Amino acid sequence: MRGARAAAVVCALLAIPATPAPAATTKLAPVPRPLVTGPITGGIKGHAFNAAPFDLARIGYVENEYFFEGTATAYDLSPVGLAPSGSGALPVPAPYRTRMIVRRPINPSRFNGTVVLEWLNVTSGYDFEASWVEIRREVVRRGYAWVGVTAQLVGAAALKAVDPVRYATVVHPGDQYSYDIFSQAAKALRAPLGARPMGTLHAKRILAMGESQSGTTLTNYVNAVYPKVEPVIDGFQPDTSSGPMPHVHVPVLRIVTEFEGASSTQADSPFYRQWDVAGASHADKQGGEYVSQTQNRDFGMPPGVNWPLTPADIPGPNGTCLIGRFPRYLANHAALDALTRWVAKGVAPPKAPRMRANADGSIVRDGNGNALGGLRLPAIDVPTASYHGEQSNECAFTLGRTDPFDKAKLHALYPTRARYVSLVDAAATRAQRRGYLLPADAAAVRTEAQGGNAWPGA
């Protein structure tokens, strides 16, 4: 992700300036109901682009892909990477046809009523389900539905390139229309016209998620679109991105990693929470390992060939540089649960300390090389490595770096198995009590610490 891709991701951290919130008397524009068709089958590949790399039916889920289409309205802003029109004259409404991919419980009794609607990330030039990668375990564990939307022009073009038969009828008029397309995707889940993407399930709540560049588009949506249209989305989680949200009137919970660092300075408020996850990198090993399965398949890469964003560790003259191993997904699990409760019950998520920064903006680190401050998970409070996510401390752009402690340091920190297990147990209890770690994940952390090879002195 160097050169143009690197520049694209850096740009993704900069949000387009927000428009002021409208007066209370402003009439909200209705969101049209798009026509939904599907499930889609066939094509050269015989499956959806981004289809799950494992059999969802084995865990009680079904995956289907649908087209949805209609006429979209343009907004005078575009996702990062494209300049706003600046002309003051918006393009006229235009027809579109794009797709959504739906993963939902087969048994209606398992559905918890919440749909995660993801704005698929296109920084790489094609759709990437970055939020799903982080929350997928919690989604299937607690009965959420997940829907990924091809909202942007580059994603639509990539679909037609990857499978020109399956996606021959996809039409996208441009990224100024992407916000309305995303709104119409939400409307299709609430009040479907034609096929029913949710089957017999009823969506009680829709939470919008997106990471990096997609996090920035959601920031733009909250600032400049949400105040103008009927509220088809109930809460937002724009992760691994930054940008001001000066007039927030809908629940927003943002996750920030060390890559974004201290640049995201918005204060918490009645409708805004920010969790700075100490130790986390913008992208990481576990995410790359998941995506390598789908993208090696979708692009026809042979086994063992890395996907375009390089999830593998990086060889170098001083040995292999290990990309990020920090388990950020645990914080994402807790954030999904917290945002759901905020929307469903009005209970705001707990606040978290911000990461401590030096005068130059770099992160303040302790004697082990780990960040001070921020939301703290057991891996950072009882470390077996130093975790770096800053742009200046990476193996490769956005992928972070993990430096395992040597045997001598591990023995000095944790002279016995009992001592290590006790410290992990206390850290898990502390994180769970603060609302940063779900009970099931806290139990898994404790079980891992007690495992035969988990003690660092083993």
C-alpha cells in the first residue's frame, strides 16, 4: 500500500468540512424505496464477490446477494479521493443499480433485531468488508445481521471487472450519489420493495459502520446528510478515521487506533463517544488472514500468494518485521454491543481515556514500548510484546508492528505461570467492568492465559 494507495488511505483520515445542523423546522427529505431483486446467482465465478470464505450454514447463517436500484439524489460532497463539485449546481437525480450482500440468521428466533449496515471500503480499488472482519465473531455469536453495500463508483466498476456476467447490469452515476444510495440500502432493509433481503426478519435497528476511508464517508454522512433526510439509520460507528462532527444528533461511537493517534480530538458529548484503543493498528494480522482467503479466491491467486494489501510479515535486513498482532477486534465487539444498547435502550457507552501524546503528536510510551492512556485491553496491561500502530513505527503502511519480548524479559515480568494468569485475570476483570471487554471475550482471554503454551515462560 505505497504510492497512490498509501496516499488514498492518508486522505481517508481527512473529513470534508461539515455543514451546520439545520433548524428544527427543516423538512426532512424522504428516502425512496429502491426496487430489490434477488437472490443473485450465476456469473463467471458462481458466487458473490466478498462471499464468506467458510460455510455460514454450519453456524446457522445464510448469505445472499441482492441488486437494488432506483433514482439517487446527488450531494455536493464526495467520498475522500474525489473533490466536491464546488460549482453550487448539483447534478440532476440519476438512475443506479448496485448490490448488497446479506448475512443473517436462518432461524428468526436467533435474530436480535439489529442490522449492521457496512459501507464497503474501496481504498484498494474494490470492495473490502473491513468492519465485518473485526466484528464477525460477535455478529454470529449474538444473532446480528450484517449487510455490506457497494456504495461507491470504484466498487461498482470493480464488480463488473471481476465478474462481467454476474454484475453486467450494475450502474453507478458517481460518488456524489453514494450517500443517497447508502440511505436507500437502509430503506430497503426497513421497507423492501420487491425481494426481501431480510427474509421474514424485521430490522428494529440499523447501525452504519465503515472503516478508514469508509469511516470518513460516514463522518460526512452524519455531518451533511443525516440532518437532511428521514432517519433510516439509528447509529453510526465510523472507525479508524478522524474528522470533526460538530453537530451530532444521532449516537456515534468511533474507534481510533494508534495510526490515527491523537489527531482525532473531538470531545465526548451526549451523542458522541470515542474509544482510543491502545496497542491497535489501522489494519492487522488477523484481519489480513481472513481477507486473504476471500481475495485469493476472488482474484484467482494461487495458494501462498499474498493478497494486494500484504497480510504477511515483512522480511527485512534485520530479520522479519511482524505486523500488528494486537487483538483490536475485542474492542470492536464491545463497541458493537455498546452502540446497540445506546440505540435500543438509551444507555450511552462508557467513556474511555484518550491516548497520551507528546508535544509532536507522537504517542507517549511506557518502559515496555507500549502506549500510555487509551482504552486498555488485557494484552496491553499484561503485555508479552510491544505493539506499535503509529505511521512511523510500522512494518508496512497501516499494518502496525509487534515486537515480542525475549525470554529473559518475559521471565522477569512473569516469573511463574500463576503470576501471569493472575495478572491476566485481573486485567480482564477490569476491562469487562469498564465496558471495554464483553463477558464471553473476557472468559476466552482467561482460558487462553491458562492454556499450556500461553504462559510466556513456557
